[in-house]
Amino acid sequence: MNIIFVLIPLGLVLLAFAVWAFFWAVGNGQFDDLETPAWRILMDDDRRPPPLRNPDESTEKDIDPTTGSSDER
């Protein structure tokens, strides 16, 4: 029965935090535009994708990230 004296204040603190987080999100514009991100994925890109690089034909020095040394091909 004594645990109820811990759980009720803890629940009230969590509720207060959730209410504060909601009003902070509304104040910072998190809910201003809910439709554009959903439509953006459906719109076509006007840019072409970058050309694929053939891993056998390298014009630059390949640097091994673990050792930092360069490996010229």
C-alpha cells in the first residue's frame, strides 16, 4: 500500500512532463504543416540520379580508413 505514495506523484510528474512537451512542440511549430511531408514523397524529382561509379576504375587514391594509408591503383 505504501507504493501508491510513490506511484501517484511519479505519474503526476510524468503527466506534467508530457503536457509540457506537447505545448513546447506546438510552440516550436512541429504541427504547423502536416500535409506537405506526405505529399513530398509522391512528387517527382527533377534531378537525375548521379552516375554509378565502377569500383574497378578509380581515378583518385583510395585511402584505407583503418590505417590512413593510401593505396594507388
